Amino acid sequence: LCRQVLERDTPEAFITHEQLEAQYNKFKANLKETKGAEKDNIDAAPIVVTSHCWEERESPDPHGFTLKSIGNELGKQMGVFNSWGFDDVGVFFDWSCVYQDTVDVIRTPEQEKESEKAIESMALLYAHRLTTVYLVTDQRHLDPPRNNRGWPFFEECLTKLFKEAPPPKRYRLPNGVGPTTMWQKVIRIGDDELGGLHQGPPLAPTRFLKEMANKVFSKPSDRNLLLSDYRKTISHGFSGLEKLKLARRGWNDADFAEFAVTLKEVECPQVVEMDLSANDMTAKGVEALGVAVKGGAIHSLESLNLSDCSGVTVLPANLAELKQLQVLKLDGCIGLGAIPDTFAKMAALKQLHICHCIKLINNTEALRVLPSTVKIVKEK
């Protein structure tokens, strides 16, 4: 049902701001009593945002297939939400949450303004690091399919900007539940060739523009709206970030090349810490990062974490261009056997972490390249 009908017939279906705030406060209280949770930067809002295709303009889900998929996923996940302190969550389903124009219901002037305001704020719902997004991908019977549609593509791209993968650890919660993990903030509902744990890199605005050129819209003017919204969201967001936490995303060399393009195009002058640990790139992927650094990207970086990237065998010489870098973490990079000679110029470097890097630890000659002031940490 559209929002106007729900408000008229089933107003109790909506969750209020006060109720959401109360749920969040319970969650935060649980965190304070959960060992290690706050230190690990665990956080979440009691909000689930859905990204799905409309089957028809007048009825996005006429047979209830999408609603059933979302309901099944919520049913599976509510136990986890409950254990962390959420008794209830708000679900954003655009047809039911934004005022609509249909053959039966017409928006009032006030509702028209509210609808425009909602569309202008849509990017925040999908991009915010605390919301959980359900990507409904099992809609392959539709024509055009999800991959060809503009709005779902926009929504999915937003999920790649600021959301962090949860730590790979279990927590014992104060309500006696546990040990349990924190949930993923991006969940694919349906078959997907990349799998649920792969979260691709943020797209540069120029790459987003190129991809959007071939996407389908029922309202053509939406294309320019989304192009503008995406550019504003990534540019504004990255300009204020101090940390880029991109660990455990399953990135390969192609993903790192894509990410390097984004770093070269989008300014992030405040970023002092970047975590790229536990990804699947090789030396080729890290080389792309080095090219971005050579071009002036992430010039304020003070800490870089490449730990547990076991496919990395060589580091790019261009990393020495990070003049402010103080900490470099390479723990678990078991294939790495040497340090570039250019690292001798890294005067700001204070710590090099190489736990379990057997080849590098045994190559004492390679480590002599580093300035004598660098503390080499071989054991945790």
C-alpha cells in the first residue's frame, strides 16, 4: 500500500522518531556492557533500507514477491537485532514511506513538498554507515532487470561509500546471548554471483556517470538528479573523513584499480588512517594504489594497514611519497620478502608491523633500508 493509504488505514504501521531513538539508546546501553564492542567501533541504527525494482508504475510489488523476500530476511535477522538490543526496527520501503501519485490517490501540495524533500534526502539513507541496506537481487523476471535500472544502481553505489565490514569476532552480550557476531550492513537478498561478503569499491563520479549513461529510468529527469546527488554525497563525505575503513571487502586487483581512480578524482584531505587489511589483491592491486599516491592522493595519511593481504609480494616504491606516514602495518603479508629502497626517505615513519611475515623477517638486509628511527614490530 502507498503511504497515504497506510496513514489512513493502518497508522500503527509507522515507527516514530521517538521510538527509533529509544531503540538506539537501548542498543548503545548494550554496547557499553559488551566487552570490546565500543573499542571495535561497533554501531548501528535501528533502520533497514530496502533497494528493489518496481514491477509496475502503479504497483511496485503487485504479487507481493518483493515484500515476501524482505519479510523472510527480516525474520531471519530479527533474532540478531534483538540480541543486540533492538526490539523493533524501522523499514524504509519507498512506495510505502514516500507520498505517491496514483490513479486512486493524488498528493496534496504539502505532500508534494514532503515527497520532494524525501527524494532529496534519499542518498543519506543508503550511504549512512549506520543503516542496514537490503539489496533485493532476486528480481530477474523483470524487464528491464535490476542491473539495467538507474535507481537501484544509484542505491547500490551509495552502499559502497561509507559502510564498514564488521569485525570477524564474536561478542558475549550482557543479556546472556552469545557469543554472537555483528551483522553486515549490506545484505543481498537472492542469488548473486559475487556473494554476500563482496562489497565493491566506491565508484569515482566520472565512472558513475559513464555507467549511468545506459541505465533505464521511467522518469528521464531522474538521471541528472542522481548524477548530481552521487557527486555531492561522495565529494562532501570524503572531504570530511579522517578514517577510511575498507577491510575485509573481498577486493581483488580490479577493485583496487577502481578504488585508485576514485582516490585520484575525489579529494580526501583529512584522511589520516586507511585500513585495507584482509583483502584479496596482489602486488598489481597495490601498485594501482601507489600510482594514486604518486598523483597526490591521500597525502595526509599517517597510518596504512595492509595486514593479512597474503597475495601481496611486492610493495610499490611510490608509497614513499606518503610523507606524513608514521605507521605501516603489514602483519600476515606472508608473501612479502623485501622493502623498496625508496622507503629510506620515509623520515616520518615510526613503526613497521611485520608479524608473521617470515620472508621479510628473515631478510635482515632488506630491513636495513629503513631509517634507523623506525621501530620494527615482529610480534604482537
